[in-house]
Amino acid sequence: MPRFFVDLPLSPGAKIELPPVPAHHAARVLRLVKGAEVVLFNGRGGEYPAVLEWVDRDGVTALCREWHDVERESPLDIRLAQGISSGERMDYTLQKAVELGVTAIQPLAMRRSVVKLSGERAQRRVEHWQGIVMSACEQSGRNRLPAVAMPLDVPQWLASRPAGLKLFLSPLAQSSLRDLPPPAGPVWLAAGPEGGFEPEEAALVTDFGFTPVRLGPRVLRTETAALAAVAAMQALWGDYAK
């Protein structure tokens, strides 16, 4: 059943005019018609089965039915600090990370990041990434949207004092995820862009208490590394272990 995120208050019996993006997707892409059944969610928990009451080129209106207390979140609170990569690599990483269950995303402007963002351009890129997160939640069945923060460099991010089990990916590390005890709270995972961490950045996160971990004997691309680590953590400690 098609799912649509709407950033609006929802309640049983409410008639909702879908915002332009989901309305276009419903009417023009999926070609849904009056009477089609859909699911609406607003990121605040749970979801609403709904039926389309009006569909035309001017808009789409849906009637909400009863609220369903459905959550598909992992018990493992993984927060991803991802070095900004170029082209579609960052988009792919964020999309799949959301499907795998990350709960928050902090883009990192690192020394080896090819893409440099600031000001209005950074704001537009964050809005673009948040749209990717929204679509990934629609596809994967998640009813809570991970937030995408504004890009920070490594010292700025560390100044926010990320707490919990703190890990960063390094092909030079001696430890693997299997060597670590199950976390009792959130997990911060830091992954570099193309080329990884500069030595100075690796030293900064190590001094802050981050543990370097490796993912086997092979060097992974930036768009692969974080996803492999998140999947491994879900298998070891999260809902893949069930």
C-alpha cells in the first residue's frame, strides 16, 4: 500500500489535502484514483490508513481512518556522522542508512570532502537530504524521520559532545565490531568521505574517546563502509539479531 509523509497534524476522520510533493507522486507517478487506499504518517509516531476522496491535477485529498500504533524502529539507537561525499554517493549512503535504521544523521565537512558547502548552498543540500530521508521512510515503513543536521567540521561536531558508544571506521584499526560489548545506549558511528579521515581528524576523534574499528581486510568505498557497519551492528546488537 502506498505510504506518504505529510508534515501536518493527523487525526481519525480528518480530511487532509496532500502537500504538492506527495500529491504529485500520488496522482502523476502512481496514478492513484479516487477510492485508493494509502497510509499517511507525519513522523510523530504511528500511521493512519486513509482513502483518497479527491484526485485531480489541482490536488489530492485523503480521509484519515483510525490511528495505528505501529513502529518499526530498531532497539539500537545508531547515529551516523558521515563525511560528505560527492555526487550521488552521499544520497545513496543516507537513503540506505535510513532503511537500515539510523536515527540521526550529522553530515561532516571533512578535509578530504570534495564537496564544500556553506551558507544557502548548505541549507539547500540539507533540505535535499531530508527529502531523501523522507522517501526512505516511506519506502521502508518507518514512521519516525531521522533528522539531518547542518554540516559541521570535525572540531565543531565534537564540541557538541556526542555521547554514547563512539566509533569511527578505519582500515588501520585493530578492533572489529565483534570485539566490543553490546552498547547500553546510543551509538555514534563516524565514517569518512572519499579517502577517509586525515590523520589530524583521526587523532581528534580518538582523543575525544572514539574507538577505531575496521570492517574486515578489504578497504571499502565511502558509500559502502557506513552501510556495512550499520548492518553489522544491527546483526550483532539490533533487530537483525532477533
